[in-house]
Amino acid sequence: MAVKCLQHRELCPFCHRIALKVCEFTEPYPRVEAVCECCGYRSYDIPMKLEKETFFEILDKLSRKEIGEICISDNCKSKDVIKLLHEGRYTEYRCLECGEEWNSDEVLKAIKRVKEVQRKVKNGEVPPSVLKAEEGECPLCGWDIGHLHEGYAVEIKCPVCGYHNEFKEEFPEKEPPPEVCEKFERPEEAG
């Protein structure tokens, strides 16, 4: 089944013609791919490689965050964490270093989601088909992280599980001759 994209043309950052075919995908997670039909410039993202060891590292880190051993944010990594509330299995934490707050149920949900992806990958499914997310969600653990835009690419960097994508831009070696791009207009000059 082919994934459909919302498609439109924009100004190419290399040849400066309105020839950049931009595809905005909503599945399996929000992302953008762009290719210039004039010069060949490309912008796209590459999902994180998920191997057996990667899953073990992620699940180990998440379980340490579930019990409040380390801060929820990889950007902080502090071990200076206090319990705010403890009722049965449910516990709320706060990092004294950065002020982040989280609870064990949220992290448990993230762990279950990572294990589900791990199970599907182990059974032969490819990561892009199982890494599903809504706008602003981590496609691996589901944490609400927001997404950054770098040019046309959507950068995903989860501070909770460590999932990240890599975005690439491919520039042509030289600009094509004017006759190649005649059908693509140049934007109007300001002045």
C-alpha cells in the first residue's frame, strides 16, 4: 500500500526556481521529502537504525527513568531526583537539576510501546512500517516531544527514549543550463 502525500511546489534552495516538489507525509509519522525537478536537489529523513542492542539500551534507560534513578530528560541526565508522590505502583518524580516532572505510568506506557515495536521488528516487520506517530510524538515511545523543522526536513529527537532520525540534503554539483528548467519559473525579484 502506497502512502499518499500532500504535494506542492516551492522555491528550490539551490537553483532558485519554483521546481521543488515537496511531499508532506502524515504516515507512518509526520515527515517531509523534497526533490527539485530542475536541478535534482533532495531533502529527506532517514529513520534511526533499531537493532537488538539498541532496544536493550533504550529499555534499560526507560526502566531506570520509571523508578526515578535518573532524570526523564537525556538532555539533563541528573541522578538528583526526588519522589513527589508514591501510591502503590504509581510514583511521581521531579528532577532537582532541571525541574522536569514525570510519573511512572507515563514511562510504563512508553516502555510497552517500545516493546511492541521491538516484537514487530523481531518478527520481520521493517521499522518504517511500525514506527507510527501523530504530530509531535516520538514514533518509538510515543512521548510528546514536538518536532523541529530543518529546512524541509522534520527532525525528531526524543529526550526520553533517545530515538532520532537523520535528515539529509543532497546538492547537485552544478546548476543546470537555463534551457533545462525553462518550464519552471523564477520568483519575482523584490525591488
